[in-house]
Amino acid sequence: MEKLTVVSGVGVPLRRSNVDTDQIIPAVFLKRVTKSGFDDALFYAWRRNPEFVLNRSEYANGKILVTGPDFGTGSSREHAVWALHDYGFKVIISPRFADIFYGNTAKNGVLAAIMPQESIELLWKLLEEEPGRSMTVDLIERTVTCGDVTLPFEVNDYTRWRLMNGYDDIDLTLQHEDDITAYEKLRAERFPFKPKTLPAKHMPEHRIASAREQDEGKWPGPLSGQRGALSNGPGRSRDLRAA
């Protein structure tokens, strides 16, 4: 995964809140797991509107998306992050992200930067006053610069470390490659057998007796008057206690 430290590029103002993953990429496009080729599917329904922000030439090469709160809610589809990354977005700035979406961004080289709504409003204003304006996100300093304005953003230390080093899940696993190799060697020596599927304990046509039948013989049912049966007579409470 590519290391991410400082990102400079066109900022795109998306004045929408509660953007769910189905709006980011509809379910009809979730038939591949290649992580690429999803750029045309990003915000598919909205991009059918000629006035949508991504259809404007000034924002055609956007790298930094500035959006409202609760971005990435809905289903946990990782394709949502793939589509954003495939389009060219390296940074998503929002006051609040859905938890699973937030985790998926770090795994795919996209920074989800958290900023208060007041900062988002200011960035929207600056980007709309000068469409196509470039901005810079500095992960090292945790700042966003747009024009003469520099604002701080939040990102947890673990996510920051992963992005700055370009570590995806496989990279993190391979850091323990020697331990994994040693374990596999030891396991092969101590347990040389291979797991087998357990055989069926009965044939499908053979009926399995219930625990009640085995303990008490054939049980005629709940209306038989035997122990535990419900009745409408005066002995009902006694039967229930006995059960």
C-alpha cells in the first residue's frame, strides 16, 4: 500500500450529511473484489444529475473530499472505500464517520480526517468561492491548509502510523512471518496428522429419539394429563409445580 504523509490536490465540497455506503456505491456494482474499476460507480445516482459537484470540470481531479457528518453509514461494504480511492480521493474530511467505514479507510490507503462542523463549513465556503482550489492535508502535523487558513484535524495514532508506513492487513501480518513459519514447522512436527471430517453417527432415515422418550418412555403429548401437562382443572398449579 502506498505511504500517505502529505496530500495536496483539488478539494471537493460535498454539502451532504448521512451519506450511506449505498449512496457511495450502489449494491448492483458489488460483484467484483478487484478493488479497481469502481470510479464510474462512485455516487452513481447523484452523478446522473448534471449539476452534481463531481460533474463540474473544476472538481474533476479532486483528491480531498470535504463532506458532512455521519459519512459512510449503512452496510459495511468495503467497495465504498475502493470506489473513493479508485476515483482519486486520498482524504475524506468529515465531522463524524461510521465505525466500520472508518476502519476500512485505513486498510485501503485513505485518510478519514475528523474535523468539527465549524471547520467543515469554513472549508466549504473557501472551496465554493474558488472552485478547483487546491488544499493540503499534512498527516505528519495533522493539519489541513486551504488558502491562508490552516486547521487541525483528528486521527487516532494507530491509523496515522498505518497510513504513514503504508501498511495494509497483509503487511501487518508479514511482520510476524518468522513466528508464523516457526509455528507451522512446530505444528507439522508435533501434530503430523491432517484433520478429517467426522463420520455421520446415524443414517438420515433413522429417527433419533428425544431425551424425554429415552428417560420416560413414549410421551403421548402435552394434553395427555401426564406430569407437566397443562389442564384447566384445580390440579393445574400442582401439575406445573411437579413439572
